[in-house]
Amino acid sequence: MGYILIAPVGENSKALFIGMKEFPTERVILLTTKEYFKEAKKVSEKLKDFTIKTEIREIDGNILETIFKEFANICSIYDNDNLIVNVATGNHSTTCATLSAAYANGLKAFDVMGDMTVMLPILKLSYYHELSNNKMDILKSVDENNFQPINKISKKLSMSISLLSYHINGNDKYKGLKDHRLIETKLVNKNLHIKLSSMGKLLLKGYIKQKISE
């Protein structure tokens, strides 16, 4: 049984086939912008000669957000252990976004240098293991664009100010939402106000496959 290989499409389709020699592949998922859609179709046609199933997913709008969203969708369908990412095939923007999404989801990834494949380290963001249901509820209650006073969120969640502050600021043992950079904070008349950070928005929109601890 082969891997399901995820690859952005750019001007280095040769790297795709080099990677496939090293990692037996049963399906290829190509992530492409409109600029490289024709190239993606050409690659798909070539893969038919190897009887490999190919899926083309078009990226539109914000490249980082769209690629994170596609990774979340892919990870919800396939077992992560069967997924592998080739970051050598895209352009600068799609390669960086694809590598970030691979790291965020803890997927195996590799680069191609010449005719050699180079495995990249598998990273797992620590907050995947530390975010509790309470912290997720707080994130869902925080505005995306405007700072809100924490007493308003406290009433909305029926959560005490002290417990809310703990989840925001954490302690010596556990990081809070602020340390995970999922929210931004500021003081207004000595009262703490918070809003979602860019990473917090990505997480809540489902662009990251979240694993919740107790």
C-alpha cells in the first residue's frame, strides 16, 4: 500500500516523480493556483501512465489560509500516517504555505535536492496537546476583529473572571491562550481586552486539524 502524496504545483514537476521513486505512491493530491492549473493537468495526465489516481485542488484567494483549509480537509479523510508531503514542487509562496501546513498537522514531509530526497523533521505545535475544551470555548467567544473586555466574555460563558484569566494567561506549568499566540490582549482603562490573533482565526476556521486534550 502506497502513500497519499500532497504536492503544490509550480515549475518543478520533475521533483514530484523523483519523490515518487523514493516513496511508493497510490494517490497524488495536487494543490495549484490558477496560474499553474494547466501544469497541474499535464502532471495529472503523466501520472495516468503510472496508473496513479490524481486529484487537483485549486487554491484561490489567500494562499496560506486556503492551503491550511485543504490540509484540514485532506487530514479529515485520510489517516495521517498514510500522508506525505513533497514541498519541492511548488513556487515560493505555495512551498512555504505547504511546509507550514505539513508542520501544523504533524505530517511527514520531504524536499528534493537534485536527484535526492531529503526528509524534513516532523513537528507538532505544542498547543495541539494543551488546549482544553474551556480554552476552545473561549476562543469561539472572542471576536475576530475587535477587542472585547473579558467581563463580557465571562458573562457569555458563565465563567468566572479568575478562571477566564487563568486560561488566557496560563501559569508556570501550562501555557495560556496568550502564550500560544492565539489571542491578542490590551489594557483599556486598566481592564483587559482580547481578540483573536491570525493563528487563532486559522484554528477556529478549521484550517488546522485540532486535537483537544482534557
